[in-house]
Amino acid sequence: MQRQPLVIANWKMNGDRQLVTAMAEALRESAAQHADVSVVVCPPAVLLPAWQQAAFYDNIQLGAQDANEHVSGAHTGEHSLALLVESGASMVLVGHSERRQFYGDNAKRIAAKVNHTLNESNLTVVLCVGESAEEREQQQTFDVVAAQLQEALADCNNCERIVVAYEPVWAIGTGLTASPEQAQEVHAFIRNWLQEKFGPSGANVQVLYGGSVKADNAEQLFAQADIDGGLIGGASLIEEQFVAICNAAQ
Ligand code: PEP
């Protein structure tokens, strides 16, 4: 089975209604150039309804940047899967390095979020993994990535609604990008791991690269055999940049 190219925008805590309109318009105008690419936008959750309206006749899917692992209840400030679905989300990022570093998403919580999403909704999980600069220097990249995959996916026996994003922490928002060869090496490792865990269907899991992807490095990264697209932070807030990245995945 051929894996469809996938480009996901992670707006983090950025953007507003004006940018929703402008980005939807830019993606609409360029649609023919990225017709075979699945484009997903993960805005701050409060902007999902605005995106739902702006993109309702386009081929743009929406995603959430995080979801709580409980159905509902006393979880001030959090968002449930049901609310995210009602607001148009069909994917959810889990284990982004910013959430691992600053918001208490440890291995146990990440596994709970993965299991809750897969068992209690139809959403696709985009599991983010990646090593720190120090871990790379100490040649622990493969061990770290394998441990993160194992911790998060231990209870899963089906990979139909799983996407993996390899995001080296040292490349996120820093302007440093893994070279296409460095990224490909880890992507091939992840694909092997997925095949060992899930059997032949593991080969169909989309594995995305994230970490300072820009218009001028996207094509080389996406040309690698095991890189199926990208998870894009900063450059997804600039219309020309994001459109060029979507085009590069075509
Ligand atoms: C991200 O936040 O997932 C990301 C890859 O950010 P950036 O593209 O800005 O490095």
C-alpha cells in the first residue's frame, strides 16, 4: 500500500481568526499543487470552530494539539476528545516535546492519552517522539526513540489510526534541522520498529519529520524513502512558507 503524503501544521499558541481566513484562502488557491497531500491544521483549540467554518468545503482536515485522557469532569483548562471532535478535529497530537518538557506529559500519561484516544474515539493519534541534543551526542537516539515508542504503544495491537512524528528536540523551533540523511536513518529505524510491533501493516504507518522544516529544506527531507511528510511549527504560520511545504510533499 502506498503511503499518502501528510503535512500537519502545529500552530502551538499562535494565530488568530484573521490568520485562519488567510491560511484557508492560501491553501484553497494552491489546492491543485498539493492535491495528493493530506493537509491537517492543528490550531489552538478555540480556533477549531473558525477553521471548521473557513475550511468546510476544502480538503483540509483539523487536528488538536493535545487532549485530556479523561472523558469529562474536574479538569480545569483541559479539552475532552468529545469536544474536540465536535469542533471538527479528526487527529490529535500526543507527546509533543513541549508537553513532555513543560506540561507534565510523562510516559504514563502519554500512554493513557494514546489508549484513551484509540479506544474512546475515532481520532487518529499523531505520536511525537525524538531525542534531546545531549541524548544525540551520547549516541542514545535509537534507544530513546525505541523507549518512547514502546512506552506509548505498549497496549496497542492495531496501527490503523496511528501516525508517528519524529521530532528531534534540538531541531524544534531552533532553526537547526536534521540533515535528510540523519532524519532518514531514524525514520527507517522507526519503520522497522513499527513492522516488528504490528507486522506488515506497520509499513503503512505514516512517519513524519518535524523540526525547523521550511520551504527551502522540505523537498530534500520529503524525498527520503521513509519520510512521509512533516509536522510543521513556525513555518505553518506563514502562508507562503506553509503552501510551499505542502507543495514539496506532493
Ligand atoms: C513542532 O512544534 O512540532 C515543530 C516542528 O516546530 P518548528 O517547525 O517550529 O521547529
